[in-house]
Amino acid sequence: MNLNKITIVVPCYNEEKYIDKLTDKLISQCNSLNLDYEIIFVEDGSSDNTFNEIKKKINQNKKIKLIKLSRNYGSHVAISAGIENSYESDLIIICPLDDIEIGNLFSKLIEKYNEGNEIVWTVRKTRNKNFFLKMMTLIYYKIFIKLTGFKNYPKTGTSAVFLISRKIANELKKFNESNRVMNVLLFSMGFQQGFVEYGENHNFRKSSYTFLKRLKIAIDSVVSYSYIPMRIISLFGIFLSIFAFAFSIDVYLDYLFNDITVEGWTTVVILISLLGGIQLLTLGVLGEYLWRTSNDSKKRPLYLLDKKIGF
């Protein structure tokens, strides 16, 4: 396919220590493609000196551009901002700073695109995690695939580096939900999608994703793209109702024909605790759905721009 220009979108949050070193490696990868390119850094409300470090790089290379968001919106919204502000490119590659050190990955993504794929994902062959995290990852994605019905979704998940065509970038503008998980949103769009495997990237720094951030993404991934949690609660409620009705009939018949009564408070306390816990869980799941519906109905902007430099 005839390609003229690509955009590299780099979401950044508190990256001042790594901008200088990794930007040079990013430029080197882009130069090896023999294509016109632009690099859009999206500064996601950092509390350190990331913004000024990127400005220094803009002064050295006019192909670098910078978007500064008004506050920290999260990497998935930052990615959306970068995509929406790339106007002329044929392809857009999302590449967080963590993964820039992976060699020749951009060329492999483009090769896969040339096979007819509108979206190309990267998938790690191995993950540099301890046994517990590996097992938790496998269990999570197994549940996630079951709940969402994404049968072709990789069993170990996708990496943060991926490619989309201009066609996908234009279609993406039609979606306005604020609690977005970009990889799940794109996967749900359909179209022909491909995968590129690569070895473990031995990062020299710890991931900025805390347990709470990972938990939020996990909840957003399921709640935003699947009705099954609500269906499970409905079925569980029906089951409990049937069980409670059958238990009541059994107690009544024992009392009527055998003169047996249920004594003590233990059974009552257990049942109240069980039903109370189930009710709280149900309200929590319903609350997750209702909050997202309410939040999106307000039609607030996905993000606000503070500054644009180099455009």
C-alpha cells in the first residue's frame, strides 16, 4: 500500500528522566522507515518537568509536536487526544515511552498493516512478571474473554504498542464515552485486525500503573463492554428467590406435619449476612453501570487542551 506519512503518539506522565534518552531512540526508529513522520507527545498533566523536557526536543527537531492536557486524564484519554490531533498521516502508531527500546517494532507493525489489517496489535511472547502476577493475568483475561465475547482476543492481553489506519482514526471520533479502555474499544469495533509478537522488553524502570489503576482498567474493560455482570446478578437473584421459597416451604411442612421448628439465631444471622452482602454487591455493580451512563449523558468534553506546540 502507498504510504506517505505516519504519526507516532506518545502519552507521557511524569517522564522527565526518560524524555531525552528515549526520544532519540524513537527518532532513530522513525528514520529507518523511510517515510515522512511526526511525533506527537501528549503531556497528561504531569507534576514534574516533563513538559519542558519535551519542549527542548521540539527545538531540536521540528517533526516533534506537543499537546499539553489541562490535567491528568489517564493514558487512554491521552492516546485519544493524540489520535484526534493527527490530521494528515496514513497510519498512527501508539507507543508509550516504556516500549520505545523494542527494535524494529514499527516496521513489523507496518508490514502487518500491508497484509490488509486496519488495526495491528503487539503481543508479548513472555512477560517479565513473577508467578503470581502471571497467573492473575491469565485468569483475568480468561474471564474477560468470556464476559465480552472477544474470542480472538489474545489470552495474555495486548501490549501498549499498536497501529491503527486513518480509517479507524476517523471512525474512532464517533465514540464519546469517557471511561474508555482504548484496546478494548478498538477491538470491539471489528474490522480486520492482526497481531505482532515480540520478546520481553526489559524495562529499566517500574511501570507507573499502580494496583488501583489496573483495577480501574479491569472494571472499565468489563462494565463498559459487557452486559453479562448484570445478567449474572439477575440469574443469581432468581436462584436465591427460588431457594428461599423452597426453604420456607420445607420449614413450614416440617412444622405442619412433624412439629419441628427451626431454633436459634444462627441460621437467621447467616441468612441476613449472606443476603446483605449480595445486596451490597448488586448495588455496587448496578452503580458502576449507572455512573457510567450518567457521566456520558452529560456530554462533557473528553479532555481539555492547555497548550499545543509545533502544530
